[in-house]
Amino acid sequence: MEKKTVLAIILITLVLTVSMVLQGTMFTNNTAATATAETEQTQSTPVSETDASKQDAVIERKAIASSSSAVKSVEKFSYETDLYEITFDPVGASIYSMKMREHADADGDHVDLIFKGENGHNAFLMYWGDDFANPILDAFSYTIDGKKVIFSNDYTGASGEKFTVIKTFEFKDGEYLFAVTVDIVGDETFKGLSTDYAYTLAFEPQVGPSFTQMKNNAYDYRRVYIDAYNNKGKLKRSTIKYSSAGDFYTTAHLKWMSLTGKYFTIVAYPQDNTIAYKYSAVRSSTSDVVQTDSLYVSRPGTASSTSDTIYFYAGPQLKKYLGSYYSGMDNAWKLSNTNLDQAMEGGSMFGWLENILKWALTLLYKIVPNYGIGIILLTIIIKILLWPLSKKSASSTAKMGALQPKMQELQAKYKDNPQKLNQETAALYKEAGVSPLGGCLPMLLQFPILIAMYGLLNKHFELRGAMFIPGWIPDLSVPETIATLGFNLPLLGNEIHLLPILYTVSMIFSMKITQTQSSGAQNGGMMKFMTYGMPILFFFILYSAPSGLLLYWSAQNALSMIQQFYTNRKLKKNPNSMEKPKAQTEEKVPEAVRKYQEKLKRLEEEKARLAKEQAKGKKKK
């Protein structure tokens, strides 16, 4: 195999490896948003209540909170909607657990969107000011009013003024988005909470489902996004960068802030984003949660009573839900232009191709209701559609291998004349009708499909919990495990996965079959690396990959082996198939010209015959 071919294949490998790492953030602006004062006027806010109706709503909530039906207790209580099973905690007026009724985790239980350890904070706690060290852990009174859970507690300010904190959770049927409203209501002497920040509302410590390790890689992650206005007044999603201390904050006017996992997301969306909220995030770890990512929204100080609403989307990363908040006609909250679907994990540059493949996989699932079989069938279909390119690549590779003996002869003959060697090599390629890059270019053309399939099988929501083979691959969205060790193996952990081993073996055999006839002496070391080194490298890269992705790669290798084996056998039976067909080297000649050429040929032959006879006559004399 030529150096150019080897370099091209290595380049493909490097690009594929980098794309796997950067898949989720390929086109994400990784700098924090820096909105300016000029852009504030371009911000849009959802339709909100008028001042009068807002005040009436506050009075109503206060009346409900102080009614005789209010419960004063520190015991947790359950509350259900059509989508959630929620455990509220009166201590801090917070949520202890928030399970989704339509989505299960690896153990078959409902996914809890709040992942916390034994001593971790609840979600939706409040803090005075913007100090995140001391949450408000007072026991609130509560009452349930239809789709609302209303908490309240009375406080006395530093100067003796009285005020009440009312926190209301409001839900609507069919919505993963709910409202958290904080009312600060004071008496006649209340002068407001006029420090820099009145209070902070938090979501912590981590979005579920639970996990035992988090490498923040392409296969599992937690990322915090913000949707900010750039210098041109346009919204752009950005991935925040934590400081060396593990924190981040911005006072820029944001549309929203989100904590996004692979399949689920939490989005904080203020009802009035003209308020100069301070948005913060903190990453840390605890003894029982190896990575926490917490969001904080701090309300600026106020000189009077206030009422503020922050919407929270807590649910699956699915377009049908997050995209429903562009038009008020599509959601029960009548919200519009929220841009919430930008909180979804971004696709690659081939997102359009990924959508086509997703549609095809969904169609196959309807025919054969097993996503594992669907992945194999889709791989076969892609292989058939790409057969002309793959055939050309395999044929070119085999022909290049068959030329190796002649190449070695040329290298020995012209070892001291590189220029002549290049000329003779080019002539040999031309005579055989092959190109040094003939096997590489078709691979480059297939590269978009490889990237799109990677994106699809790495994060397709419907693969969550999708079983392929009972007892072995119960969930195509996570690595399958055949054994768990009592100790950690270097770079691998304590779980033994079989699919990466099968994938590596299939890749080695595929490389060996491809290079059967291309083991030239000068490239022997490189060939060994391509045959053994690259599969081993990918073994470690893909060891923690989802089962669905490894199933695709293994099926791809198996089909490639069958194809290359067929091509090699065909060339072995018919070595002359390497030669150019005459139709490719001879030009078609018009009939009249052909007859004229034949006549000239006969005349020449007759002339030669007469000349020969004349020469014999002279010899006799």
C-alpha cells in the first residue's frame, strides 16, 4: 500500500476519533455569552399578566397559603400529575424526588430527574441573596389547590419588618414545563430586600438518571448551556466554561439556562427576562455523587414586595416537547418564541443525514420491533446502496495488493533513481488501471454516513431501554456487561464488555483480509499497525460506547469482510480482470474508416508479397 494511501487512512482515523469526542459540541460556541446593553431592547418576553391581575394573583395565593387548610409539617408528601410522581419536602419548600411516569431507568424504575446522595440538597431550594452556602431550610406550611402546591412562611427583617415568602409550584396536564413563582409580600413597614440580590432559586445537585462515574465524554455527560444575545442582537446557544474553582456566573440577559444530560434536560426560563437576573452554575463532587452540576438564578434586590415566576422544563430531550414553545397555540402555558429546543444536544454537520437515517431506523422498527435487528438491517441496506463505491474500493485495494511483486521489482531495480522509480510506478499503475487513492476516496465519500450513524446510535432517545438480546444486551443505549470485577482494570474500569472485544476481533480480521496481498516489505511495519494497532486503539476509544453503536460497527466490519473476501476470490480466479478492458483503451472507429483501413492493410500486404517475390527472382539470376 502506498504512503499516500496509508496517510489518508490514518487521517480518516484521526478525524473519526476527534469527531467522536466533539460530536455533542461540534458547532457550539464554547465561550460564555456577553450580552450588551444595546441588545436588551431586542429581547422578547412571553405574554405575562398585567400589574393588576398579577397583584390579584398574589393576594389569592396568600389567602390560600394562610387558609385553615394549610398544613404545618416537616413530613415529606407525594403529589402526582399525569407525567410526574413528585415527593415534596416542606423543609425548604423543595422537591426531594421528581420521577417521570413515562420513562424508566436501567432497573425498570421511573427515571428520577433529581439525582442526589444521602446528604445532598433537594431541588428548588432558596437562598437569601446570592450566597449558595446556606439554603433556607425552614419548615414551610403548604396547601394543595388543584394543579398548584403552595408553600408559605413568615419572616422578620433586620429592622423588625414583617414579610411572607410564598413559593408556588404550578403544573398543567401534558406539560413537562411547570412554573415556580416566588412572592415576597410585606406589611406596611416592609422596605423590600434591597441588597444586591434578594434571593436565589436553585436546581441542584444533579439531573438524573443516576450514574456511578462521569467522564464527561461523548458517551455520557452533563453540560450547562445558556441562550444569550450576541453583539448583533441574535440569540446563540453557548456551552459555559467553569472556572478552575468549578464555578461560573454571568449577569448578561439570557433567554434561558439549562443543565443537559444525554437524554434529559432541566431548563430555567424566567417569565420576565428583562430583569437583571444573575445566572450561576457550580460543578463539584460529593462522597456519593461523583459529579454535581447545579444551577442558580439570583433575583436582584427590590425596594418593595415582589412576585417573580421562573418556568422550568424538566423532561426528555425530544423536539416534540421542547419545540412546542415556539407558538402559544402548541402549549398549555401559551408561551411563544422561547427557543427552548436549542437546549437539546446539538447534532453534527451531517444532522440532515442523521435525520434521514433516524427515519429509516424508525421505519424498520415498525416492521421488525427490535432496534438491534433494525440496526443490522439498516447497516445491510446502507452497504447495498454503497456497493458500487465499496466494490471499487475493495477492487482497487486488491489490485494494489496484486501489484506488490512488480512494485518490489521496480523498487529493487531503481533503488538509486527515485525519479525513474516514480515514473515506472506511475506507468505500472496506468497499465493496470488502478489509482493509489482508488481505495481511499470511496471511504471518504462514505465518511458522512459513518458520522451520521455515530450521532444517531450514540444519542437516539428511542434506544433507551431498547432490548436486543435478553440476558446479554438489555439496553442498546448503554454498554452491555457480562461480568463485574471486584477491582478496576487500567483504562477499563471494573465492568467487562463483550461487544468491544467482538468489534476489535472483527476489525482485525477485516484489516487482514483487506491487506492479504499488500504486505510489501517497506510498509510491513505500517501494515502491522493498521492491522493490529488501530483496532486496539479503537477498542479503548469505544469500550464504553453504547451497545447500539458497537453493534453497528461490528456488523459493518462483518459485511466488509464478506465483500473483500468475495473480491479477493474473484481476482484470484480471474487475474486478468486487472487489465483494462479493450473498450476502455481502444477508440471506436466508424465503419467506413474501418473498411478503408482494412483495404490499406491488404494493399500493404500485397506490396510486401510482390517485393518479396521480386527479391527471390533477383537471387536466382
